[in-house]
Amino acid sequence: MELPSKLLENAVNEISQLPGIGKRTALRLVLHLLRQPVEQSEDLANALLKVRGEIKYCSGCHNISDKEICQICENPGRDKSLVCVVEDVRDVMAIENTGTYKGIYHVLGGKINPIEGIGPSQLNIVSLVEKVKSNDVKEVIFALSSTMEGDTTIFYIYKQIKDYNVKTSTIARGIAVGDELEYADEVTLGRSLQHRIPYEQSLNQL
């Protein structure tokens, strides 16, 4: 793509590195910003710098937070004995949008994927096991995507915690096999949580 300015080209190249944004979309976004007051571009740049430099991850569940402990973990109305294990912070947002879940979360930060070089040590699994060991947790709900990597991750964690006095369950397969959790609609996701099944039972269905 031939561009009349090196500055414009650099901006387009940087924005096009974002997921789902190609060169043409990036160009439209940059040209849009050029037509807006300079203050709008400055506000956008400052917001990005602040979120990159000041965002925190909750020490309790690894969710994105403005403080050391996120709003969900510090909420006295949440059931701390019920832990929903998810892959990504986007999954927390998706489940919260259902309005049906009143426990807390544990964000793994990904799923086991040897092809991409992601093993258990790269995920927030140790802190989950420690949480279970504390005996404060009565049930762990596995709410990972219905993919081979998701199932592998669940099985690995299950083996780590199965000897402790904790119930394990997995969301019902209202989520189609192979689907990513974040793309499920709120009704389907909410029902999957409400109709979760014991994890041992799900093993017999594989």
C-alpha cells in the first residue's frame, strides 16, 4: 500500500498489528484521528499509556483491576467458596454479563498448548491449587472453551486438586464443542453455568 507520508505509514503499521485490524482498517482509523481535534488523539494516547502502565492484576484471582484486589474478590456479597476457573479476563466479563454467577473467579491466563510452547508453568495453576489447599473452596467450576486445549487444561488441573476435599464441576455443553467461551451469548452461557455437571461425569462423556 503506497502512502504519501512516512509518519502515516508508521502509524498504520502499528495499528494494523492489533488483532482483527488490517492495513485498510488501520488507515481509516488513522485518517479519522487526523480529522478530529488534536485533543482527542492526545486523550487516546494518554489512556493507552495509563492502561499499559498502571493496570494491575488482582492478587486473588488474576483478573484485571485498578487495585491490588479486584471489585469481585473484595465484594462481601460474593460466595468465596465457589471458584469459577476461566482462561482469560474476557471470559470473566462474559460470565458477569449473564448476571447468574455469584461466586469468585480464577483466571488462568491461557490454556495448555504444547504446540505454542504454553505449559502448566506459564499459567496461574499453582495459585489455584494453593487456594484449594486452604480448604476455603467448596467447589471449582471449570469454564474453559470446549476445545482440545481447554479439555487438556481442565484434566491437568483436576489431577492436581482431585485428592482435596473439593467438588469439581464443568459447565454444561450448551456451549458448542470447539467454541470460544467469550463468543457465547449471555443466555446460553448463563444456562451452562446453572446446569453445570460434576467433572467426573463429563470424563465419561469424552
